[in-house]
Amino acid sequence: MAEVAAITLADDGLKKPIGDNADAEFSSSAFEALERDFQDVLSELVGDKSLERFRLEYEKLHRALRKSHDQEKRLIRKCRELNGEIVNNAAKVQTALKLSQEDQATIGSLRKEIEKAWTMVDMAHEKEVRAKETINQLKEEISNLSKLVKKGAGLSMGQETMVKELVKVRDELTQRTEEQAQTLRMFETQLSELSTAHTTLQDERDQQDARLADAHDTICAKDSEIAREQRRRERLDKELKDIRQRLDLKTTANDEMTQEVSAAAQCCIDAPARGTMEKYLHDYDALFGRTQKLSEDLDEQARRNAQLEADVAKAERATKARADDAQKLEGDIVQWERRLEREHKHTGKFKALYDASKAPLSEAQLEIRGLQAELDVFRHREEAHRKEEKSRATEDDVKEKDQIISSLEAELCSYKSEVARGRKDLARLEREREKFGEELSDARQMYMQALEDVKLREMRINELGKRVGEWEGKLKQQQQLYESVRSDRNLYSKSLIEAQDEIAEMKRKFKIMNHQIEQLKEEITAKDHALVKEHFDHQRADKQREHMRADTDRMRRLLEANDDVIHKQDAEVRRLAAMMRRMEEEALRQRKEYDQVINERDILGTQLIRRNDELALLYEKLKIQQSTLAKGEASYAQRMVDLRALRLKAQDLARDLALCKNSSNQVEELKREALHMRRDLLQEKTKVKALSEELENPMNVHRWRKLEGSDPAMFEMIQKVQTLQRRLIAKTEEVVERDLLLQEKQKLYVEIKAILARQPGPEVAEQLTVYQASLKEKTRQLKAMAAELNMSQAQVNEFNCGLAVTATPLQDVKRKYYEQKRRDQMLRELKDEDSITRAPAYQQAQAHAAAVKRFTGGGFAINP
């Protein structure tokens, strides 16, 4: 509510300046009256050729007045439009705040309903736990009953009643199970409905999440746009302040010029023209005051716009907070849905337990049916046995009957005891049945209550869905309002740009007007000089025509007028001297700034040259590094190829070495075999030697006989030894060659490893990336410095232009000052001459001055 009040106050504050501006506007009738006066003055000035330049300047002033009046109208109209737009934006912000407050109320109500739903879910969970406990108790009772049924499989005829009662209990239990099955079906249908509702709610929640995400994105984008516009607005405000300061300076100068123009107009034109001129000047002053007031109103409007933007930012923050609350609410909804899923799981477990309880019930029913069948068989057997006993009773002795009677009595006693025990069990079972019936009725009531709770939850879920839909509609409305605010802001920015353009146009026009005023001043001074000369000529003619009678009076009055003029000119000289001092100070300041800019330019030039040298060195180093990298890559590729070939050769040599190692085992065997062969060879050689000696010294008488036969085995062994020796020599040579090759390959591998160690690795690549990044940074800095250098050059050019602009009025002032001094000197010389030559004609001039109206140098009539 405080924000709404602030916005309404801002609206009231915005409405007030419009009325003031409306009161301050020029009426069309007043401006038409000015037009008529202007036309009258022009018609009066048309015939006089001496005032032609004044008429032209007067028309220029009138055109400038008309343009300023049109500009004022346009600015007032624009202020009205801006005020209307601001009022509309304030109304939109108020509506947005109201909608946000309504959203806060709906969020609070939804939270309360979610808390109620959580309490209902907890109650349903407790009921489910109690139902599970009752189911477990029923299961235990069913197991006990099944055990009892199993025990009663061998009962006698006396226990049929108990079995019948058990059958009745069984039937009742089956009916109850059917009823529970029906209720379970109802639960299943309700669960299916709840699941469908849950899926629909999930879909709606997903859609809402997507919408909230879109809204969040749009809000972030709008925040960035608002920040950008804020920065732009601050920059424009600074520029506007500078422009206003300059405008104030120009207005002060313009006031001085207008005063001078008014003085010149009073000196140059007659009384009606002077009155109209004063009126125009007064209107011009009023118009200038209105423009100042409009500029102040524009400042106030800008300040209010900034305040409204701050209010809009507050509203956006409030909407963001409400979006956060909505996200929290969605989190609560998700948590509630998770609890609902847990409840579904619990109901599924309950259903499974119920299905599991059906199985033992069916088994118990089957066992009861089996027991009934066994009882029927037992009955038939008993009847047959009785018939046999009856037929045997007539044939058997009394002892057997006594034994049978005694045994029957014992059995009867046992049966009676069993029947009593069965009756006790039956009574206990009936009590348990009643207790279970009560628990079952309680469970049914709890189940019905749970169904009602589920229905209430469904109704609540539907209501929540409706409220969520309403909230989405409100969110859409807020988004539409936000879009409208953004479009309005764009319009404001456009209007601000137009206003800036108009301000620039007004600045240009003010410059033109200042230049025109300076021209008018120059022309007025020239006219003043011409009028003074004409007046002096006229006075000389009068004095010559009146035979020097009025010379003394004229000189006296001329002296008085000259004294006034001298006083005025002294004041003007002082003012011009002050202006010259200001101009010189401004020139010194601009000269200092110019020297500073030149120094900065020189420094920047030296820095730029240094940076260029550094860049050239870096480029050369980069070229060297690139060439070395290219060479390294080529050599690395070549080395990799060689290394791949050497690896293949090493693999081949390793295989050969393995083969040689395998064959080396055979070499050892061959060596051993060769040793054996050598031994055999030595033995054979000794035998041959012995035989040769025996042949040389024959012991045999029959030595002349030739003995036939040979020893082929020995010859084969010798050949084998020779071949094996040759093979051994060849293999040893191959092993030596392989060792040499392996040594050479090892040397090559070591050399390649050293070369690879010397090659540039990833460190060089990292350094290269660092150098590239630094090079990019240096180039960026170089570009920035070049841009700064261009800006400084542009500023230097502007300063030069400013110096040139200020130099021209300074020269004009100096020229005027020297002309004034020359004029004063001429006046003093004339004064001296007149005082010397025309002293006797003083009385005649005084008498003539009493009857004739005279004019001074300024053009004012002096009556005696």
C-alpha cells in the first residue's frame, strides 16, 4: 500500500507542472499581435536605405523568435505527451501491485489448504497401519483355524457338530471375504481415478513449471534491459547537464548581446520602432525564460521518470518474490504428490496382503472339504464295522462282548473328554469370531472414512487446479502488463532520443544566433561610427552656414556628450578588458590542455612505437618458433617412421633371437655329440695308426692276401661329424651377426630416444598458446590505444576549432579597442582645435542652440 501511495503522489506531482506550462504558453493572439507589429515596423523601415542592414538583422531576429516559439510549442506538446505516458505507466504499476497482492492472498490460502491435505494424508496413513494390524491378526486366526482343522482330521462321530459349526464359520468368513473383495474393487476403482487425477495434476504442474521458467527468463531479460537503459539514461543525464551548463553560458552571453542590441536599437531608430524593439526584446526574454522553465520542467520530468523506473524495479522485485513463493508452493505440491504416491504404494501393499490372505482361506476351505469327505468315508466304515460287529456279536462269547463294552466305555469316556474339549475350543472360537467381527466392522468404518477422505482430497485437488488456473491467468495479465510497460519504455527512449536531437538542434540554433548577434554588434558599431561621422559633418555644415555662431555652444555640449561617451567607452573598455582577460585565461587553459594532449599524444606515439617493435620481435620469434615447430614436426614424423621400422626390425630380431635360443639348446647337444664323435675319431685314428704300424711291421704270414670288406658305418659317422661341424660354424656366425645387429639397433634406439628427448614437447605447445594469448592481448591493447589516439586527435581538432572560434572575437575586440582609442585621440585633437579657433563664437552658438534641437554622437536629442 505504501508503494501505491507513493505512485499516486508521483502522479499528482506530474499533473501540476502541466497546468503551469499551459499557463506559461504563448497565446496565438499575442503572437499574431507581435506579427502585426513586426510587419508595421518593417513597412516603416522599407523606405530608409540607411537602415537596410538593420532591417535585415531585425528580420533575422524575428525569424529566430518565431523558431524559438515553435520549438517551445513542440517541447510543451512533448512534455504533455510524456506526462500522459507517465500517468498511464503509474496506473499500470498500481494495477500490477494490486494483482501481486491478490496473488499473495491466493498463495496463503493455497498453503493453508495444502496443510489441511497433509493432515488428512497423515490420518489416512494411521488408518492404513491399523488396517494392516487387523489383517495380520486375521491371518493368525486363519492359521490357527487351519491347524485345528488339520488336528480334527481323525475325529469321531461326536465331533461332527463341531465340524458343522466350523463349516458355518467358514461360510461366514467366505461371505466376509467376498464383501472385502467388493470393497477392495471399490478401492481399486478409486485408486485408478486418483491416479488419473494425479497424472492430470502432474501435467498441469509441468505446464506451470514451463510457464514459470519462461516468465523467469523474461524477467531476467527485462532486468538486463532496465539496467542497460538505466546506464544509458545516466549517460544522457550527464550530457544534458553539460548541455545545460553550456546553454546557461550562452544565455548569459545572449543577455549581454541583447542588452547591447537594445542599446543600439535605442540609438538608431525612432520612438515607435524603439518601443516595438523593446517589446520584441521583452518577448524574447520571456521566451528565453520559458525555455529555461521548460528545461527545468524537463529535468523534473526526468527525475520523476527515474523515480517511476525505481518503482517499476520495486514492482518487478515484488513479482520475482511472488514467483519464488509460487515455486515454493510448487515444491509443496510436489511433496504432497510424493506422499500421495506413498499412500498409493501402501494401498497396493494392503491389496497384496489381502490377496495373500485369500490363499490361506481357500486352502482352509479345501481342507474343510477334504475333512468332510474323510468324515463321510469314516461314517461308512463305522456303519460297516457296526454291522460286522452285530453279526459277530451273536457268534462271539460274552467275554468278547464284555471286552467290547469295556473298550467302548473307555472310548466313550475319551470321546466325551474330547467333545468337552472341542466345545471349549468352539466357545473360544466363537468369542474370537465375535472379536474379529467387531474388528472387521471397525476396519470397514475406517475404510469408509478413508474413502471419504480420498473424495475430499480429490475435491481439494480440483479446487487447487482451478485456483492454479486462475493464478496462471493473473500471471498472463501481469506478463501483458509487463510487455505494455516495456513498449512504453521503448517509446520513452525514442522520445528521449528525439528530445536530445531537438536539444542538439537548439544548441546549433543558439550558436547561429550568437554568431548573428556578433554580426549585429559589428554592424551596429559600424553604423554608430557612420552616424557619428555624419553627425559631425552635419554640425560642421551648420556651423559654417551660421557663420561660426554656435561653435562654442556645440563644443561645450560636444564636450559634455564626449564626457558621457568617454565614460561609457571607459566602461566598455573595462568590460572588454575583463572579457579579454577571460579570453586570455581561456586561451591559456586551452593551450595548457593542448600541450597536455600533445604530450599524451607523444607518449602514446612512443608507446605505440615500442609496442610495434615488441610486436615485430614477437612476430619474428613466432616465425622462428613456427619454423622450428615445422622442422620438429617433420623430423618427428621421420623419426616416428624410423622408430616404427626399428620396432618392426627389433620384433624380427627378437623372433630370430628366440629361434636362436631354441636352436642353442640343440647346439649344446650337437657339441656334446661332436665331442663324442671326436673321441670316437681319436679312437679310430689310434686304431688306424696301430693298423698302419702293423702293416708296416707285418705280423701276419698271409699279409699278401687281399682282405675284402669295408666299414660303411664309420664313414657315415665321419661325414655326419663334418656336416655337423659345418652347421655349428654357420650357426655361430649367424649368432655373432645377430648380436652385432642387436647392438646396432640398441645404439640406434638410444640415439632416437635422446633425439626425442631433445624435441619440443607439450610444454612448448603450452608456451606457444601463452604467447598467442599475450599477442592477442597486445593487439587488443594496440587497437584500444589507436582508438584513444584517434579520440585524442579528434579532441585536439575540436580544441583547435575552439581556439579558432575564440581567436576571431578576440581579434574583433582588439580591433574595436584600437579603433576606440583612435577615435578618442581624434576627438581630443578636434576639441583642442575648436577651443583655440572658435572661442569668440560662443555667445552666438548659445543663442542659436536655444532655438535649434541638437543631436549628440549617440543620436539622442538634447533640448535646451
